[in-house]
Amino acid sequence: MKFLLVSLLALSMTSCTSSNNLGECIGIVEDGNPKLIYKVSFRNTIWSFIGLETIIAPVLWLTDFARCPVGRRQSTISRGE
């Protein structure tokens, strides 16, 4: 019981990243903003693995924190040629 309590306390102090300067992180099945490039967040994946016993951490990772924006997409301009 003590281990679970200490784990929850540690997990709450250092949690997953929910956003960065480009925008909000998204879940595994969400489409996200088409103007942004998303990649799986290594940091959030590690925290989810550490909090695996809580069951809440992996669910939150899947639904909200799996992929974070890493850059903006180049706009493609069609000239009609």
C-alpha cells in the first residue's frame, strides 16, 4: 500500500506534458491540427509506463498525451498549372 501511495505522489509531482509552444498534445486516435506535425512523446510514454500500475496513467496517455506537436507543416500553394 505504501508503494502505491508513494508512486501516486511521485507521479503527481512530475506529470506528463500536456502542451508545448506549438499547441496541445493529443490522443492516439485524434486527428489534431492539420497545420502541425505530431510525433509520439517519448517523455509521456515513459511516465505512462512508470504509472502502469495505476491504470489511470496509460488511459490518459492513450486519450490525451500520446502525440505532441513538433513542428509546423509547410503550406503547399497551387498555381493552377
